[in-house]
Amino acid sequence: MSVLRWTARACVLGYLAWGMGFALADTPADLLAHYKAEAQGQPAGDAGRGQVFFNKTHGNEWKCASCHGAVPTGKGEHAMTHKVIEPMAPAFNAQRFTDLAKSEKWFRRNCKDVLARECTAAEKADVLAWLLSLK
Ligand code: HEC
């Protein structure tokens, strides 16, 4: 087998392994990398900006903190239904940000409530970077 073909084969296997790992078990770091890549060179993944974003209103009545708490290392409470929401920071809740589809679904829904639009990839990366910094 030529070196070229061998290299091509190794690349394909590498991609497959990466793809499967990504589908089976995302980590919060995977998701952060995903959103940073999606931001396409815009500044993204700034924890300080994420904290400000999370704790201010964006034209509507609610902020992210209204349901998740100002520092979401503990449980939050839904502003309407008063249902308990488990902590958002991955260090305090191992299930957080381990499923891209789930995180996307909630980002979509919650951002529409708070900003009346979807969050940008850069905004998601900022929030996630801040949540990851909470220990
Ligand atoms: C009206 C209440 C409410 C507001 C406001 C709110 N959320 Fe949520 N959020 C929820 C609920 C309910 C869930 C789903 C229950 C759960 O995952 O514990 C959730 C889940 C999430 C998740 C899923 C995390 C995961 O497990 O992957 C993300 C991300 C999220 N919210 C981000 C935000 C952001 C960012 C904002 C501000 C733009 C925000 N939320 C504002 C109620 C809210």
C-alpha cells in the first residue's frame, strides 16, 4: 500500500472515531469548541462577557438569571412555574452540556424568551465559558 493511501485511510478512521465520540458523549469542552468554531473568528468564549450577558435583561422582562439564578452553581427556579431547575455550571451538574442537541433546543427556546431572537454562537460560547469557569 502506498504511503498516500495509508495516510488517507488513517485520516478516515480518525474522522470516524472523532465523529462517533462526538455523537455518543459530548463534553462541555466539545460544545465550547463547537460554538467557538461556529462563531467564525468573531470574539467568542469570553467568560466575563458571558457573566454580564447572563445577568442582564435584553429588552424583555426576563434575564437568564431569572430562572437559573445569578450564579448558577446551585438550583434555579423557573420564573413562571416555580419548578426547580438543576444547576447550570458543569462542575455542579455533570449532565450539563453533554448533549449538543439538548443544549441547542434550550438555547433556542430560552434565548427567544429573553432576547426575542436566537443567541449567536459567540453569545453561547461566552455563556458556556463563564459556566465552565465556575468551580
Ligand atoms: C423562563 C425560565 C428560563 C429562562 C429565562 C432561561 N432559561 Fe435556560 N432553561 C430553563 C429550563 C426550564 C431549562 C430546562 C430544564 C433543565 O435543563 O434543567 C433550561 C435549560 C437551559 C439550557 C440547557 C443546558 C443543558 O443541559 O445542556 C441552556 C443552555 C440554557 N437553559 C440557557 C439559558 C440562557 C443562555 C438563558 C438566557 C438567554 C436562559 N437559559 C434563560 C428555563 C429558563
